[in-house]
Amino acid sequence: MALEAISYAKTSTYKELATSIGKEKAVRAVGNANGKNVLSIVIPCHRIIGSNGTLTGYAGEVWRKEWLLNHEQKHNGKRTAAD
């Protein structure tokens, strides 16, 4: 799955994700599928951002998406069992 290929502490856009699966015009479908992700801790949907860099939609609320992204940036390369 393309979503799982996004590395820890990295982000991608809905458009980039659609392009990576060969469906460049399916940006809305990618967004809808991302929003239905029931395994958000395992499959990191919080790493998908808007094309303009904004933090758009997240079932766990945008403030939590921001926290997760900041947490990953802070701990990138320093992951431990406690992380």
C-alpha cells in the first residue's frame, strides 16, 4: 500500500500519493480512502498533508495530526522502544 511506504517523519500530499499509484486525477478518492483508514496507528494517514502544506482533515483532529508529525520530527533517528 502506498500509504505505508511513507517513511517515519516524512510527509506526502494527496496528489503525490495519487500519482504514486498511477491515478494522478484520483486525489479526492485518495483523500476519501485515507479518511476511512481504521488502522491509523499502524498505517500512518497523519503523514498526508494538503498540496499547499496545510494540515488538512484527520479523524483524530488536526491538532493531533500536528502533534504526531512534530513528535516524529523530534524523534527521527532517535527511536527507542518507548517511542
